[in-house]
Amino acid sequence: MLKEQENLINKLAVSIDCLIVAISFVFAYTLSSGIQDITLLPQSFIDKAYAFREYIWLMIFTLILWSATLTHFGVYDSMREKGFFRIFWIIFDASLVSVLIFSATAFLFNWAILTRSFIFALFVLVVVLLTAEKMLVLMFLHQIRKSGYNFRVLLIVGTGDRARLFAQNIKNHPEWGIRIFGFIDEKDMVGTEIENSRVIGTFDEIEKILVKNVIDEVVFLMPRKWLNSLEDSIMVCEKIGVKATIAVDFFNTEIAKPLIKEMHGWPLLTFDTTPIDSGLLAIKRFIDICGSFFGLILLAPVFIFIGIGIKLTSKGPVFFRQVRCGTNGREFKIYKFRTMVQDAEKQLKKLMKHNELEGPVFKLQNDPRVTSIGRFLRRTSLDELPQLINVLKGEMSLIGPRPPLPSEVKKYESWQRRRLSLRPGMACIHEVVARNDKDFDRWMKHDLEYIDNWSLKLDAIILAKAIAVVFRGTGY
């Protein structure tokens, strides 16, 4: 078997990718510098061209930035089980994050050299060229693995449904370059054929099998009742120096994702229903901080005009504060521009019989408590702008499930409480997908789908649609 020199291969892959990013950088500069000659483009898209020598330090920053994001998103992990679309989206997401960091850096430090045309061209070129390069490599590896080269040999412990499904999956993907040497089970199963392989021994014979044969990895896909025997087998693998991998799907969870982590030296197996990529969540928080901070500064004149309008049309404070439920039910005070009369809360009981929504939430299209300017603010969603303060404080995010009232949460069914597992947001998927849907359960399902499929790309789509809703004035 060809021994995989992972460190050397990864260094080579990083070097090739850096070369491709550098080539993309030069082409992006050329395109953005020559874009002024293309009269078909709108004038707003045309940026001032700079001499290439001013871009040298930026190229170094670009190479470091893209290498870091590509590494973080797993581009240099094993490509055995990755297909075309998986590779494309990994590169797309990594490049999107790099572009967001570029844009934030340009805004923070007023780097005029980072023009819009340059960033756009760089993003497109990197995504296209890196995807093409990875696909050529993947096609080459698939071909040599199908020919019987560069494969890994596995020994599978267990013969249950999970082990059989695992083996069948490997059999159906010869391009992964994985071969099953055999299975381990109880004595009465020895000799049984499973997916063109056989049960070749018992737990007591694992050490002898590993010593006498070429085995790259032992995969434990065993039932829970065998867990007491697991430690001795792991110690055997450790002693011989063979990698041991344990399938952690001991429990039939439908949503929660298993995660191995360490807490002060204690290895823990966690089942988490929320997004578990701490790096991406950190980027999301960074975007929240930058967006809310600069949003509050840029929108300060709007705040003043709205405040004056509220004071001139009704009695009471400019801002409305209300207790809402945040992450995992933590209570906090949400800020909004006041859109109702002062005693609106007291009038709520009388209006409950006219509620137009199902479930524990209340909504009335022609609510008599709403002021004249309040209707405009609600229609344009401008009443939500003060929540940028909540976002900056960390109580909310720009995108996420809307924070409910504590009284509503008390009426939630158990499955509905999961929408509280992620930081609430100013804009949510329900408001841009089915804003006028009166079915409360569908509201909840939209939020849960958002949590289960969360990505920075999804946040960007929701934010773009939310801005469109504001400009169309279709809110309430």
C-alpha cells in the first residue's frame, strides 16, 4: 500500500492554492484596472485604478487570508468522500468569508485601494480557478483509486445494521480508495460473509489480526451492549499504533449532531441541535458587531427624524422597551420605536378575541392602538431599527428567529422551544419567506429549518430579502 504523507501533501496543496490565488489576484487587478474602458458598465461600478506596486502588500495579506479560511473550512481535509458540489460550496463559503473580511477591512481603515470591481473579480476568479483545480485533482485521485492504488485498509468491529450500511457505502464508492479487510464479531459469526468481506475474528483476536496484517484503521460500529469491551480494544490499537475510530451514533437522534469536545481535560460526547462550527459563529458575531455599530452611526439622522415624528404625533416616549426571550429562554429588554399609544398593553386583553393568528402570538392587521406614524414605521419595518442596540450588546443577531414574549414561550409545545436554541435576530426567515402566513406551527418550522440549515450564505440571502421588504414597504 502507498503510505500517505499527509503533511507533505497538505503543504503541496496549500502552495498550489496560494499560486492560484496569486494568479487570480493579478488577473483581478488587470480586469479592475481596465474596467474603465468598458462603457457598458454603470458609472457607479467603475473605480479608480491604482498602480500594481501599491497592491504588493495586499497580495501577501490575500494569500494569508485565503489560506486561513480554506484551512478552516476543511479544504485540506481528506477529499475521499467529497463530491463536486461539496467541494464547490466549501470553496465558495471560504471565499465569501474572505471577501467579507476584505470589505470590513476596507470600510474600517478606509482603504480606497480595495475597490468594488477588484474584490468582485478576485472572488469570482478564486472560486472558479480553485474549484477547477480541486476537481482535476479529485478526478485524478478517483481514477487511480479505482485502479487499485492509494487505498486505505479498514477493519470493522461489529456486524449490525450500522456496520453493514457503512460497508455498503464504501462498496458503492470505489473512488474513496477504501478497502475492508474484514469484520470482528462474536464467535458464532466468524466466517459469515458481509458485503464481499468476512467476519475474520473476535474481540480477543484483534491484536493478532493487527500484528499479522496491513491495517490502516479500525472502525468500531458496535452496539451499545458491547461498550464494556471497547476500552481493551482501543488500548490494543494504541499499543500497536493503528488508528481507532468510534462511531458515536449510539443513540438514534434525528436532529442533534454528535460532537467530541474537551472540558478541562475531560473528553465529552455532546449532542447539539445548533450549528457547531464555532469559527463560523464567531464570524457571524463579528458581522453583527460591525453591522450594528456602523448601522447605529450611519442611521443616527434617521433615528432623530423618527423620534421627532413620534413626539409630534402622539404622547409618550420615543422608544418602547419590552421583555423578550433570547438564547435558551434568557430574558432581555428589546428596543423598538414606539408605534402604539401609551396604554397599548392595557388594551390588549380586549383585542385578543380579534387575533388573526393561530397559536400563542397576537397580530391584528388594523390594530386600533397603532398611531399614524406607527403604521408607516411598521409597514417599512423602521420601528425595528433600535434593535441594533440589542445586536451590539450581544442579546440579538442581525439574522435569527424573532425573540418571543415570555408569555408566548410558556404556551410553547416542547418541540417549539428549540427555536430558542439560537440567538434571536432582527430579521428571520419567516418574515421574508411567508410573512403573512397565519399558521403559527409553520412559523416555528421555518425557524427550525433555519437553525438546522444555518450558514453565512443563508444569512446573506435573508438579509438581502429583508432589505427588499423594507424598501417595498410590505411589512407590518
